[in-house]
Amino acid sequence: MRHTHTTTRRNVLRGTAAATAALTATGTIGAGTAHAGILQAESPAGGRGPSIGVLLYDGYSLLDPTGPAEVLSRLPDATVTMIAEERGPVRTDTGDVAVLAERSIAEIDHLDVLLVPGAGDRGTVGAMTNENLLKWIRRIHRHTRWTTSVCTGSIVLAAAGLLNGRRATTYWASAEYLQSTFDVTYLPQRYVHSGKIITAAGVSAGVDMALYLASLIADDDTAKAIQLAVEYDPQPPFGSGNAADADPQLKERALRLLAESQSLSRTGSVPAVP
Amino acid sequence: MRHTHTTTRRNVLRGTAAATAALTATGTIGAGTAHAGILQAESPAGGRGPSIGVLLYDGYSLLDPTGPAEVLSRLPDATVTMIAEERGPVRTDTGDVAVLAERSIAEIDHLDVLLVPGAGDRGTVGAMTNENLLKWIRRIHRHTRWTTSVCTGSIVLAAAGLLNGRRATTYWASAEYLQSTFDVTYLPQRYVHSGKIITAAGVSAGVDMALYLASLIADDDTAKAIQLAVEYDPQPPFGSGNAADADPQLKERALRLLAESQSLSRTGSVPAVP
């Protein structure tokens, strides 16, 4: 009984007239052969749609790049490329998980959209003091359509000099640091649009920002369809996600959980953070 | 001017008394040396906290595993392990992005929490017809504290026989398939808790489910602190994420965007989906 479904092979997605039409248009259904990447461009610069580059660096927070990547990858003909200083797996702040960087920064000369994720202290300090990375960010930014960040990624943009005189947002616990260290006015918003730069608040805010960005790159109807495609009808079981409403105990607990979940370093010395 | 911050090296996270206390307790601050993994268990089964295993398979949707992993990795002493049939990079449905599987299923005998993400048609059909994978899921499920899924991951659980006679949820466009193919009652909820199995709706619903799961594994206060830690105060720019409110045009557009963003296959023949 359990395996009758394997013989019927029906569409798992109901109402996939659209999906089937899209697939049939390529001539692959029926022929039974595969053409890798036939529905997408293979290279970040080679597609007809927007080239979206996500900069990974040691110690980023997993959802910062992956939430927006999920959303933006649904834009028509978009390519999403994970980029790092060197190709290869790049570990998150917890050290548990690694996303593969498919390209090194040396290989990427142009992006329509640059996204810089955030990280814990170790990762953020590492990125904001890495002149090689900052130089690349500045160079790419010159010709992007949109330069974006999630969480403390805005601190990396600020360290690259891109936020001078601008309004921006960042992770709630980093707002004071951002504002007192750089010539930036912090706004406690889910995302802040300033010229061609869009900064998002902490971690999960990247999803909201990416939907907004999708509406700018395509249009509102496309962004709404993407929201439905990823079934983004948020219903968190608690209402504790806004720092403005949080008491000091909750904030301290949140930061302690973050600190304790973060590995220090896999490779070398920890930057002194006195 | 731009680099004065590199000499002050202040905490990027304000109010990190908690963070500093946690770090100082390990004796690493001041000593200036690193101890990899000192704040976390190194192996999926070796920690004091919950061992959380996320099953990756070719064609999963990026946010399905990474959203919950971000949330659950903040549980005290938790380890999150990405697992696949074989170790190595596992590609998403778009083919653009790969997360590294750190362990093969042959290496994992026990998990406190198993999470099975969803995928597009190609990935879901691939997983639900992979008897090796289903056998492992059944074996691990026997001793989990919680067996969970996101999106069409519930169809994979159903194919493994774990949802017989149960209520569950899945991706909105797959509800009819789930209910008509298996002995499952579909509930159009953000997540459905049935015994030790918790299924989440599409893609982004995994974040809501993971916060609920965090409250079960730890307690409400911990889950609330995690929600603040990932600044999950959702404010999508549109309100189009609920399929029950969507008109047919929007649904068709959502499914077309999904289909067109998905690569067919990198390695072999496309399963026939008539």
C-alpha cells in the first residue's frame, strides 16, 4: 500500500498546469532527458535576469544569506551565487553548518545585487577588518543596481565606507555601535532604503527586505507571487521578536543564547574584544 | 577616519555583558587563544544538549532546512548536523546553492530531533522513492524525541509510512496530493503537532515551527529569547502569503515562478511527471 504513489507519479504540486507548461516548453518532458540548467543561466553574469551575489565570510549567521537567497532566487531568470574570499565551504557562527561558496571574489567583477549577511562578533569583526573584502565590496558596489545587507552586514558596509551620511538599520543589539562608530543614522525599521542601498534588521528581517527588493527589481505582483511561493504568512508562536518591546532580562537571555551557541574559531586566534 | 573602529575593537553587540560573561567563563578572553568548539559539542551525539539532524537531499528548498537550523542552533548546548545520503555539497532546487552535508546517513544512528525539508517536484519525488533514505528515516524516527518536516518534507515522512492515520500539514499546493495519496488528514495550519511528529507548512513556516519546537525542547522563555535573538518580528511588505486568501491567478503565478526557477537535474534523467 505504502508505495502505490511511486507508480502513479502524479504531480506533487497540485495545479501545476503552470509548472508543466514551463517544463514542456523546454521540450524535456516526454523526451525524458535532462539538460542541466536549461531553465536558468549558468553564470552570475551570463543570465538575462538579475545576477545576485551573496558574500559569505567565516562566522555569518545561517539565515542571513539563505532567507533572501530563497526569495530572490524566484525572480524571473535570476541567478544567485554564493561568493567568498576563496571558493569552498564557509562556516556559520555556530561552526555547525557550511554553505558552499561557488565563486571567489577574484572571479566576480559585476553583480546586479550584492547582499552582505551579518554575523556574530567574531565574524563581523573579521569581515570589517578584512581590507581585501572591503575593497571588493567597494568595487562591486560602484556598478550594482542594489547593494544590500542583513543584520550586522550593515556594519560591514559601513566599514567599507558605503554608509557615510546615510540612514540604515542593523541588528538591534548593534544599533548603538553602528551609530557611534560610523557617520550613520540608525532607524529601528525592518529595512531601510537609502539610494541604492537597502539594509535589513537582524537575521530574519532579510526575508522581509528581499520581498521588498523583489518588488523593486520586478514589480509588486511578482513579489506577492514569490511571497505565496514560499508560503510566507508568518505566525510565530510568540510575540517577542521586537527589541523595543523586550525587557532587559529577555535581551540579556537572547544575547547569552547567541554567545553560547557561537563557536570561537576553527582556525586561529580570537580577535580581542575587550 | 574610516578605520578608527579597527583600533578600538569594541563589542559589536551592545549590552554584551552576557556575551562577555559567557566568553570570560571559558577563560579565552584575555588569554587570546582559541579553543575550537569550546562552547559547543563537536559531534551530533556527543553533546549535553539536543542533537538535531537535518536531512538534505538533492533539490531541497534552501530556506526549509536553514530557517529551522538557525532557530534550533540557539538552543542551549544544541548541535545541528546536516546529513545526506553521502557526505558533501547538496544542491537546492534552483541548482544555484549547496549546503554541505557533514555526515552521511550511514554515520548517524541516533538523533533527538530529525528535520526533513521539502523540495520541488524533482526533489520530493526523488526522496519519496529513495528506499535507502526512507529506511533510514524510519530507523531514526523510532528513537527521536521529535520528528519534524517543512513543506513537502511531510510527503517524504508519509512515504516512509510515518504519517499513517495522522493529521499533518504540507506546502499549500501539495495538500491535495498528500491527502489523496496517503492516509493523512491535511490541516491548513502553520504547523501541526501529532504525537512526536510536527509538520510545518511551506518553506518559511519552518521558522514558526522551529520556535514552537524550541519551546517544547526547552521552555517558552527560551523560545521567546531565541525569537528576539533572530529578531523575528515579521513585517512582510505584502500580505499575500496565505493560499486560502489567494486568487487563482496569484497561485498560478507563484507556481510558475517556482517551476521556472528550478533546475531540472544536474546528474541524470528527470522523473516523468505526467
